[in-house]
Amino acid sequence: MSSGPANVSRETTSRVPGMLDSSSFDAESIGNTPFGHISASETPIAVEAHRASQVLHPGGVTVPKPREQRIMTIANQKGGVGKTTTAVNLAAALAHQGMTVLVIDLDPQGNASTALGIDHYSGVPSSYELLIGETTVQEAIKTSPHSERLLCIPATIDLAGAEIELVSMVAREGRLKSAIQEANLAGYNIDYVMIDCPPSLGLLTVNAMVAAKEVLIPIQCEYYALEGVGQLIRNIGLVQAHLNPELHVSTVILTMYDGRTKLADQVAEEVRAHFGDVVLRSVIPRSVKVSEAPGYGMTVLDYDPGSRGAMSYLDAGREIAARGAAQRDDAASA
């Protein structure tokens, strides 16, 4: 294993919807890129280098802060769709652009905690103790070594038995929501809370849905992409009806996109036809760098900020923030 990550990606940029590409370089549009004015005479490579520099030097580009704290549950009971990868990299992308983000790891595997560089061995104050009432949010929150704006409540293997313990507890579906409310997270100036769920629809996922207003669904651009999503939507409807009327699917993000295949385009079209405007324009490409990053205890934005994966998550984070700002403005003008 090498001593550290490279600063410059060797990945080549293939066609990824939602990313700047050669077809978008015209005199009128190039000056309106999210990264500031770029001359129309510059090449696509120059534009990509400029984009990478924005990741290498956080703070150069910021996104609008939400009017109120946004709590998002990242859920899909189908395994291997990029749920944890999306949670941590979106959190890192928003943190790179000026937001303070808390990731709550509700997956007993603790992969989100690993990717953020947070210790999560048994005995560390974690989401397990938080759910059963043995610790507080203040005691469980840790700061990622990669960014002071990136916070995490880790998950340990103890969480594997939490669903059984929760069955007999009072208000078992609202334990996480109560803990968050008691903590008064506004005092931490946290802009986004992202809850990473396990690949199931049990009590841990229900707790996440009761605590949040928004659900973000990652869907991979492969066969059986929508398999099981119908059951997830039905469960969201049940939580809406009985436990959390404010819950809604605010975002769908396409992951593992491979522009070399017709299948990826077919799946993307099917998902957009099914979910409509909640699907982000930004698409996350299949990327070796994204897969390698957790092995170093990093997100892809820290591991290889110039890679296609880092650029795509940066774009997706900006799009999520912009949509929130647009909804805020619409509500204010109504």
C-alpha cells in the first residue's frame, strides 16, 4: 500500500451526464460555470484542471446555506448501490464548499465511519449507545481528521443487535429523532445531517426516516436497478402516514454510471421517467478512485480530488444545495 494518495488523478474523463464536457464549451455558457469565468478558448482539459484546483483549495467555491438544517436519510435496501459511498462523499463535497455536515452512521458495518477516518471499535460512544439512551449526541460526535466541517457519529458492531433491543423500548421508532432534538444541533451550526442506513428496511432505517424530512435514494446504473425500490417507496409512505408526515423523497442520484454501455443510458432514462425532477442531473461514474478511497480512511475528495468521482460528487453536492435554495425562495415568495 502506498504512503498516501496522489494529488493528481490519472483517470480519463469519459462521457458523464451532468459534468462539464466538450459539448458545453461555447462562448455564452462557459463564463457561467460554477467555478467562475473561463475563457471560451480554453480546452476541456484546462477546464477540468480549473475544477480540480477548486477541490484542492476548498473555500474558493461555496454553495448557498439552507434556511434551516436539512436532515437527509440515504436509503436503499438493495445492497451494493453506493449508499454509504454517496453519503460520505456528498457530505465531503458539501463540507469542501463551506457547509458543516454531520454523518450519522446507522450501518453496523461502520463503513461510513471508516471512510471519514473515525474510530469505531466496540466501546466507542456510537449510534448504538445513542439509540438505547446510554450516551448523548454531544458525547458521540467526532470530527473527521480531513475536515473540521465534517462530523460523524460512528457505528460499531454493537449496532448489529440494536434492532432486537429496540423492539421492547418505548417509542422505538423515534429514538434517533429524540436524541437529535435533545442535542439542539443548531448549536453546532450544522447545515446538513446525512444518515447512512443499513441495506434493510428494519427499525434502524425506520428510525432514520422518522428523524429526517428528506430521503435520498442512490440507484446504480445496472441491471435490476429499480428492483426493491417499490417496496422502499411503500415503506416511506407508511412512515409518512403514521410517524412522520413531513418525510418525502427529495433526491434520487444515479451511481456507477459507465458511459461506454447502452445499459447505463437505458437505466438512467428509466429512472428519470419513473422519478421525474427529483433525479439529479449530476451522475456518479463508475470509478476506481471512489472504490479505493475508503481503504485509506478517506473520501474520494481527499484521496484524489482531481478524479472524475470527486468532480461528480462536488457537482452533485452543489446541485442539492441549489435545489434547496430554490425551494426556499419559492416558499418565501408564496
